[in-house]
Amino acid sequence: MKPRVAVHKFSSCDGCQLAFLNLGEDLLTLFELVDVRHFAEAGPVDPSAEVDISFVEGSISTPDELERIRQVRNSSKYLVTIGACAVAGGLQALRNLADSGEWMAAVYASPEYIDTLGSVEPVSEYVKVDMELWGCPVNSRQLLAAIGSLLAGVVPREEHDSVCLECKRQGQACVMVAHSLPCMGPVTRSGCGALCPGVNRGCYGCYGPCEKPPTEVLAHWFTGLGQSDEQIAQRFLAFTPEAPAFYSTGRSRLTSDD
Amino acid sequence: MNIATHYPHEAEIIERCQESPTIFSLVLQLTDPAAAGQYRFTPGQFNMLYLYGVGEIPISIVSDPARPGQLIHTIRDVGRVSHGFSQLRVGDRIGLRGPYGRGWPLERMEGRDIMIVTGGLGCAPVVSVINYILRRRERYGRLVILQGVKHSNDLIWRERYAEWEQQDNTQVLLAADAGGEPWPGFIGPITVLFEHARFNPQQTIAMMCGPERMIHASADVLIERGSRIEDIWISMERNMQCAVGQCGHCQFGASFVCRNGPVYRYPEASELLAKRGF
Amino acid sequence: MPNDNIASGFLPGQDLALLLTALAGQGYRCIGPTVRDGALVYDSLDGVEDLPSGVHIQQSPGSYRVEFNQGKRLFDWANGPQALKPLLFAPRELLWQVERSADGQLRFTQQTPESAPTAVIGVRACDLAALELQDRHFLETEIPDNCYGVRRHQLFLVAVNCTRPAETCFCVSTGDGPSARHGYDLVLDELDDGFIVQSGSARGNEILAQLELQPVSAQQRNAAADATAQAVDMQSRQLPGRNLRDQLFANLDHPHWEEVATRCLSCGNCTSVCPTCFCYRELEQPALDRESSRHYREWDSCFTQGHSYIHGFVVRPDTRLRYRQWLTHKLGGWHDQYGRSGCVGCGRCIAWCPVGIDITKEVSAITAPPE
């Protein structure tokens, strides 16, 4: 029997699901190899289907989503979260750092119609996650590697080195050294192919923390490059604010600005 | 035809045996008769086994070198690749390259007494040695086997140990850090066994494998009892990917475990053995 | 008149193009230093005009700046972020692939990389010293590396003696520069109006014979010698020249290892730019349809967790142990394994460390006699 697969969406921009849709010919192969039961963006809709593997995009920000993710967990043998939102809150988790009630009152005429949880959380905050694929968005190569392992009956290999090694393998000169640009590469998980340094920009950290990220060492160096505490906090908190290592280094610099 | 190169050759699983809930053995045969015909190894050497579409792991060869056509590998299901291997069945094809590294110098040990010291969940590199010696019992003197485990339930092959104990001029001693009943051995670290081992330190060659601290402590006892340091041999374990001394992962001091080891004379390894970070 | 016995001569500056033409005529693709994204990188040369005319490079711990001036010299700088390593030991490459038939049979094929004869212009003495070490590692062994070997055997090396070391350079103290002594096919001394060219191999002689070289004057020889002497004097950093193995291993618990760890990012940039570091990891990329699979290797670093991972246990879990591993191996273990230190004094790990950690200073601190 073909493995049954579902792709679920929670609070997110849909960009990570595009990593499936952008697979090209491999997408056709994939649909032959597995039985896609639920993937609204691609066609099949059956949100409560029992499946072998669920891919989950997005973070949990409403009571409805909380109930739904528990259902997804119950109906999935193996659950993979994909993208910064699902694994570490994503952009919308920035509201955890602010008084969101005040914002809602300022923006909406009838804020009482808005039903959200007190905070935006990664999927792993509420249910057991078997594997996390980081990135904003994740890319097709990561998805294929994970699916390839799962189809072979083994646990996918986790990528948790820093971007730097990937960057040097691409033949890039370090942008911190050659241009004094603040670059999150040394603390950020690889997987993107060092996209930003490849176009002479510092890494934005969208793949979240690498293994044992030396965030304080890097933040201290950013200060030396002339970055303000606020700029440093923005670097660390922008994409994966709920990743503990980035949160603590970013948050502490916001506080010191108060 | 040497297949100890950079890429694998096809092998078939011709037998599979579940040794314990997490340990299994695969009997492998190279499918290319030319490769199979020329394959030779020494106990203590290892092969790189390749799981299709997943990757390779180093596994020591536990079978007898006199039967190089049927290579037995005992594998513990501990990682992503070894778990994948645990799912395979007889008739499945895998990749194999090897043998690599330096094995136990068993021919040079003929005529001597032998002590085997192992810790952990059944130590494949020395199982091959025990089998080798028992099949050539007349060429060796006394055989003393010391095995330590964390918990008595961890010991596999109990019946084999019982069988070995029945052999002439052979002593088997077991120790568990913690034990349940019934346990035929001692409770405590493996070093407690040396008090009960009947051996002549000057006449004995020791072969050890297992946790490095255990090796270190056992070697200290042996040296204190009068063993010559160069009569102690150990087998090391490190991350191995290329197996030909190039990828750098098994770097240990000024050696590559895959090429210069995995079997070392104790003085070659003692300086950094069990030293954190090496 | 071309003369087969010429071993050296003077090549006027405007004739450098003839050297490239001669190399191209022998079937070599020419590669040389070009400025890209704020650094000097080896890239294909269409002509002499691609070479970095009037370029200076300022290097200091954690900083690298390309500066342009009015000078006409082409090799008036120390080095770029990479030596010859990526040209021979590719950052990522296919090692072998396997096809699986419907009944589960596996057919393995070793890959031999496509490689064309390549001439590299502007190679430094430190690069040559590093190349010799990589040759020892990848080729002078029981099972030589196929991919490295294929490229290495097609390499033609045009060295240029270094006249402007960077602040980060210390090749004099390691005994590897600033002048190339062996391992090249041709070596150049750059003067204001041209180059003293000298051959170092039979292949070099063949190329030399095709150039209209002039005799080298005593004045030109003196100018080259003066420039070398000046390059020696310009170097202020040094690694102690002796074998540091015993001192490093006697200081494994020195508190300075921990001090470095508080500054080190464990990013592996030092190992990536190091011209002698050779670690790689192997990885598998199965086709989605499961009918074939490819086995690659890519540069790895002893600064990663995966480097020392053995089923559930990491031998070097923290930065202190990783930095110590790198240094004790590079400056200690190499002596036993390769007959010399693994450091050639190129200074890349100092300049290209994003936080400017300086190997010469750290080694001094760790090996200094206790006060």
C-alpha cells in the first residue's frame, strides 16, 4: 500500500506548501509514489483523513487551530512541521513581544470579533512533532531529502550545521569579513544554500538556530560593527522568534533599550 | 580484485539472525564471484555496509577468516542506518566494501595465553577473536574472557558464554554494574573480575574493546599486575565515513582509526584514550 | 629565437599575454586571480586584462578589503580567500552512484569527474606548500583519491613570488614563503616593467621555449631579490617554527582553550579557507522514484557536531574541544602523519575568521611558559 500523506495549513503565508508545488516533474512522481489524501492547495481535500505522514505548515494562533492540530496529530503516524511558522512561530509570533490587545483595538473597529489565543506558538508547543524542517520558506530539496528517507523507511537526517559551511562550499567570500555586513550565518541552520550571502547580503537567519548557536558571541560582534541593540534584536527575532536561542539574545537587547 | 576502495560492491543477505531485541546478524555474500573469490580479512577488521538510498556504516566482521565467502556482521539497531538494516530480509541486496583497517595480530599471538576484556552490549570485534581461538584451540594457551555490562539484562549470547566456559583451560567471568536475578556473574565494574581471573600476567596477551574508560581502567590493573604494556591490544571506535583515511572524521591524535586502527597496541593509543575531546 | 635550453629569462610586461597564448596553445584552460564580490578569486581568464591590475588588499584579523590604485602591477597583493584547494578537492562532488533493478539488484558505478587541463596563474608559495600536503594526503596513500588525482594530474602551475604579504601573513616563520622554491611549472618575479620567468619542470620548459624571452640583467635580479627581502621584513606575525606537538599536548587543559571558545563562533570558516584542511563528509541523495541513488561528498569541518558523532555520542560537544582538536591536529598530529606542520602561514584563517581569531596569538598564549 502506498504511504498516505497529508499537507495541512495553519497560520502562515502558504509559501512552504509551494516547496511541494515547485517540485516540477518530481511532483508528478511524488503523487504516483504516495497517496495524497489532503493537500488543499494542490486539490485533494479531506482534513480528517488518517495518514502515515502529515506535513504541517503554520503556527498555532487561534482556539480553532489548537483543536485542529490535535486532530491532525491523532490522525497522523509521523508528523513533520515545515517552515519557520510551524517550527518557531514565524512572523506572526512577533505579536508575543508586544501588547497585541492594544494593536487590535487600534486596527479593528470591532476587536471583539477576533478570536485568538494569548500567544502564537510553534506546533511542538501543543503536540508531539516527529521532525522539523526549518526555513522561511522551506525549499524543495529539503522536502525531497525528508521524503526520500521516509520512503526508504529511515528517519530523515537532520541538518543543523551553520550556514557558513554551506556558504564556503558555494565559493562565497564571507560578507562579514569582506564588507563588514552583519550576517546571521554563523548562528543559522543550513539548508537554504546560503542564498543571501550569495548576493552579497548578510544572512537574515530565516532558517532558525543551528546546533549550539553562539548567539551572544555574534551579537557582541554586531555591536562592534556598529549595530544598535534594536537592530540586533530585529535580526534575531524576525523569523523564528520562538526559537529559544534567538529569543533570549534578541529579547534581552529589546529590554535594554527600554 | 580489491574491493577495499571508495565505492561498494553488491552483496546479498543469505541469512539473518535476531540475536536480541536490538541486535541482529547478517550473513553476506558478495554477488560478484571474482570479488568474492579474492576477498580476505583478519578478525578485527571492518567493512563499510551500504543501505540502498540511505548511506554507509562501518561494521566489524565477526565470522571466521577461513570462510571469507560468508561474511557475518553483527549490528546493533542504534542509528538511522543500522535501523534501516534491521528491516532487511534474506535475499535483499546491499553494498559492501572492505575490509579496512588493522585487525588483531592473532598469528603473532600463537602460543600465548589470551585474555579478552569487553564491555557494553556484546562487543563484535572480540567475538570474532573468541570464535577464531576456539576453532584453533591447540595453538593458544589459557583463555580468559572478562565481560562487563551495565545491567545484567544487557548481556546477549548467554548460552554462548556458558558454552565457552565449558572449553578446556578457559575461564569466563561476567560483571554487571547492576543486576537482576538470576545472574551468573559478579556485581560491580569489570575491574572486580581481575581478582577472580586466573592468569599469568607475563604470559598473557590482552585484547580489549568497549567503553574507553573501561579499557583504561582494565589496562591499569593489568599493568599493575605485571603485564607488559605492549602485550595489551585494544579496538577503537570513531565516526567513520570514507574508511580509507581521507575524510578525517576518525582522527585520533596522529592517526586515523579507520586506517591505523581500529586495533591499536595499547601504548599507541593510551595517551589520548578516554581523554575528553579526542 | 626560441631555445630549448632556456631555463629562465625576462618577459616584458606587455608580453604576458603571450604566456597565456602559449598555455592555451598547449590545451590549457587558464585560471587566475580576478576580483569578485570584494575578494580575489580564481576564475577563468579570457586575457591579461582580467588580471587584477593595480589592486592592493588590506587584510587584518576578521577583515579583508580590496583597494584599487594607479599601479600597473598585477600581483601586488598577498592572496584571496581560497588557495588551490577547491580546484582539486571540490567543495561538493559525486563519488559514485547506484541503480536498482526491479528485482532489487544493485549496480554501482564509480564517478570520475570531468576535468580539463588547467593552468593556474598567480599561485603563491604558501599555496604550493599546501598543495604538496594535500597531495600527500589524497594521493600518496594506499588507496589514492580518484577525483583529486584526475584534476591534479592535469594541473599546470604558474607561481608568482610574493612581494606584498598581508598583515595576516606569516609564511616566513613556517618556512613556506614568500618565494616559491619547488612544486611549480613556471615561477615569475614581477618587476615594474615585466617578469623574470623561470621553469621548474619539463612542461614549464616547453612553454618557456615558446616565449621571446630576453636575458635577465643583474639589475633585474637584484630588484627581484630586494623585493623578496622586503616581503620577508614586512611579516610581523609568526608561528614558532619548531614542532609544537609536545607543547600543545602538554597543555590540553590550558585555560586559554576556554578563553578562545568564548570568542569563537565554531562556524568552520577557518577550516573552509585553510588550504590544507581536508575533512569531508559523505551523503546520499536517492532519486525520488527509488530506482537510483547518488553518493556525494562535501567539505566538512571539525567545528561541526556531526564531525565527531558516533551513534548517540558526540566526542567533541563544545567549541573548546573543537578548537583544540583543530589546532592540536594541524600543528601537532600533522608532524607524525605528514612529516610537517599542517600550517603554511597563509594567514587565511586569521583574515577570514568573522570574529578575527588569530592562530598565532592563540598558539603563543597556549604554549607560553608559565609565568
